Amino acid sequence: MCRFLETIRVEAGHALHLEYHQARVSATAAAYGVPALELADIVAELLQVDVFAGARGGAAPPSGPLTPD
């Protein structure tokens, strides 16, 4: 199993410079022979359940699965 970390800044509900993050993730995945994650899909899912509310000064979401009920 490969483990890598990519930190993406989110402001006002928008992930910044996602194309650069995707290029880096795709290059790393290719170098290690694993499928690349689609960051736009992951960020869209996270924004749907509002996991970034705490970053905006709102209440943090409850812990648990990152899928809408």
C-alpha cells in the first residue's frame, strides 16, 4: 500500500489550484504504478457533506462516514 498526503486549501467552498494538485497526484500514482485518485470527485463529495464548515468558523460536522445520509 502506498501512502501519500496532499493538502488542498479550500476558501469559500472552492478548492484552490486543484489542477496542480491533480497533476502532482497523477504523477505520483504513475510513478508507483497505482491508479490516480480523481481529486475533483473527492472534493465535490466532501463539500456536499460540508466537512469544511469548521474551517469557515462554523460548527464542525459530526464525525463519521463522509457520505450524505
